Amino acid sequence: MPTSNCPPSADHAVADPTSTAAPDPELAAAVEVARAAAIEEAGGEDVGTYVGVEPESGGAATHLFDANVPGYRGWRWAVTVAHAGAGEAVTISEVVLLPGPDALTAPSWVPWQNRVQAGDLGVGDLLPTNPGDARLVPAYQAEDDDEAVAEVATDIGLGRVRVLSRLGRYDAADRWQAGDFGPESDMARSAPDHCGTCGFYLSVAGSMRAAFGVCGNEFAPADGRIVHVEYGCGAHSEVELDTSSPVPVSELVYDDTTLDVEPALTADEPVAEEAEEPADEAVAETATDE
């Protein structure tokens, strides 16, 4: 009796729950025969509640039982039975575990080329491009709005085989603009000016020239990276430091009204002479004191 506890292959006829055809009455009645086959496949373990029977193509039927197998919550034992004709003995065609509607199953298979993310490529890894990649077009079919592509397209076969299509360029532009070196990054919002006015900014060629370039400042965080023209950082070529004192100092003011000084005389003003006492009066005063 061929049996398997693995999920069915593509060749296995899985019961169609939407089918309205009724299974053969003799096959539908073979519940205990199917249960015995399920118990044997389960290694003597208890088989759960009977779920029902579903018709199969070719005159067969599948009986379903809840599986009490650790790690297979919501799965079912599916026992397919058949017979050679009316009145013939019912035989077991196959016993497998199938996921029920509430079963815990692995996610659908995703091809590796659809699972690769930016940054996954390591040293020595190879990432071939899909021949039908919409981001690339033959060089001779490229749009004329990309100047660099137009120069190559003049000599068909001498340039690159494929170049970025309009879709590919838009996709790259959206990714770069939304990245760490785009105009909305934290660094750009706090920068004193934009890359478009920086002496270290190197514009790229072609249709991307108006919006993107490469940073050529070894001290900048974006050195050697594609930057948006409105990105910026503190290493802008025209940044100037304010070396003035951060503490405001008032100007020194002299108030002449508070100073105890005599006014200067002009050349036209006469010098007042002090009155001298007569000599005889001075002698008289001296004698009186004695």
C-alpha cells in the first residue's frame, strides 16, 4: 500500500471542496477502512474526528480525519479509496497529510530573484539580470532624452548592450530621493545650504543631471555617493564660521558731565590774574599775630 506523510505533489489529485458530484456510495461508506489505514500510517497513534468524504476524479473518493500529530495543527489525514467496480473490494490508494482551512502552513514559495533585497549581495556573489527586466532596454531603443545614451546609440553595437529605460531611471530617481542623501533626510534639513551650490558637487550625465550628482568632499558623510541637488551637510564649500564673541559687548561711552575737570581756555579768553594784597597790610597782620 503506497503511503506518504508528506504534502502531496502536483500530480496528486487533491479533493475539490467546490465539487457538487456525490462520491460512489460504496466508497463513501468505507469510513472504517479509511480510518484503519490512517491509524496504520500514523504509527498506531489516535486519529482524530472524521471530517467527511470528498469525490475524486476517476471514480475514487477521499476520506478526511483530523490529525493529532504534534506540529501539524489544523492538518488532516486524507485517505483515498477506490474499487475496480460495483461489488468489488475497496482498496487504499494513498494516505497523506493535507492542510485544512485553519492549518499552519509555510508561506508560498517566492523565487530567489524576487527575494533578493538591496544590500544582500556580498563579496563573490553573482546576481544575473532578468532578460525581460523592464528597467533595461537595448541601447538602440533608448529614448533620445538621455544625452549620454544618444551618444552611444549613434554606433549600434559599439556601446553598451542595454541601458536604463525611462522606467528604470524613474525608479532609481525615486529611490535616491527618498534615501539617506535625499532632500528630506535629517542631515539635509539641518544643513546651511544645498549640494547644488557646493563646489564639491559633481553633476551626473544624461537626464539625471538636473537632480543628482556625486559628492566629492572626502570629509562629507556622502563622499562618493549619489546625492540629490537639494541635499546638504555641514561640509558645504561655502560654509563660513562666525568668529565674533558670543557675548555682546557694549561700546565704551565717556560722559564729560560726570568728570571733575576744568574747561580748557581758548586763545581769545584773557587769563584772570589773582589780586595781590598790599605789602603793608600783610606786615600788619603778621605783627598782630605776634
